[in-house]
Amino acid sequence: MLLSEALTLAWVTTRSLFIYIFFLSLSTYLFVLYRLYSVFCTPHAKLQNNLGRPTRSLAVFLGSGGHTSEALALVSSLDFDKYSPRTYIISEGDSLSAKKAVALEKLKKPGNSEYRILTMPRARKVHQSLASTPLTALGSLIWTLRFMTLPAILSKKSFADVLLINGPGTSVALVLVAYFNRFWWLESPRVIYVESFARVNSLSLSGKLVRPLADRFLVQWPNLVQTDGLGTPQYRGRLV
């Protein structure tokens, strides 16, 4: 008798637990689907909120070497009175890009410039083994969460209105965290990716990763325009 009651109780408890887990899993699945649809299939709300504003804050990633030269060429064509303040993000150890950013600021807004320079850990260092790459990539993500997500949670402040990137791989962490913020209804920048002028026939690895995520994806050669539905690139001629 006692054994029968124990088995019955165990069965009822197991069934209740199964039902609870089932509905919890279903609710989680539907919530994720809803948020993914909201993030990827509806206009970015921040773009609508920014309409009519006299100024917009800008963040630009300087990826060293040719990436930095092209990114600064893009930024130099902007009206600094409209895109202010500006945030320049450089990779760890890239002091040359920082100097170039300072030189541009002095040229465009001598004596009255609102900008800052942030140093971001590299997602993957030169000649770094693939085995250790996940750890450094995680470091980049944690850094980005600190500067992009924490302020959005604690003070509802946006890291920037616009995030301009053109590679390399470290910049992917910025895009991922921007979408992480959107998923949780946090402030996030509008992502604009400009593929390097050197990419003539194929997208860079960073470009392939970012293409489905960028709010605008611009290429500088008509050969790179693809129409497979995964964030169709826009060709606007040479930009740098």
C-alpha cells in the first residue's frame, strides 16, 4: 500500500514537473522568436527617435592600417557639428590610430572638439593560435558589454547613436553586443558597415559575419552587391 502510494506520488510529481518544463520551454521559445522578429524584421526604433534631432553621437572603430585610413576618410567628410560627440575605438597596442584620430580632430575642430578614444582588447592577435582565440574574443565581448550595455542598464544612456565600422574582426564584437542590447530593449547604436575599398570580388570575413546584422551595409564595388536576402549590400560608388 505504501509502495503504491509512493509510486503514484512520484508519477504525479514527475508529470507536473514535465508539464512545467514543457510550458516554460514553449514560453521561452515563443519569446525568443518574438524578440528576433522585432529586432530583425521591424525598423530600428532609435532611427525614428533620432529624426529631427540636430546632433547625433558617433562611434567609429579604427582597425589599424588601411582600415583606420579608410574609416577616418569617411569620418572626415562628416559635419562634426552634427555628429557630436565622437568616440574613436582602437585596438589594444594601436597607438598610431589614436594619433591619427587626434590629428583629425585638431584639423576639423581646433580648440573646441568633443571626442574620446577608447582602447578595446583585440579579438584575435596577429599570429595567435586558433585554440586561444575564443578567450581573447570573449575579452572583447566583455569589454563591449562594459561600455555599451552597462550604461544602457544603469543610466539608460546610449553608447552612441551611430556605430560606423569597416572591419577587421574585432569590430564584430561591437555589432553582436549592439544586437544583444536591442534584444533586451536597451539603448543601442544604429550599425553602419562600409566594406573596405580593397575588397573587389568578395566580402571580407568580417563583412560576411556582419552583413545580416548591419542596419546599412555599403560596398564600394558593384561586384559585391548580392541579393540573397541576408542584408543586401548597397553600392554607392567609391566612398574613400
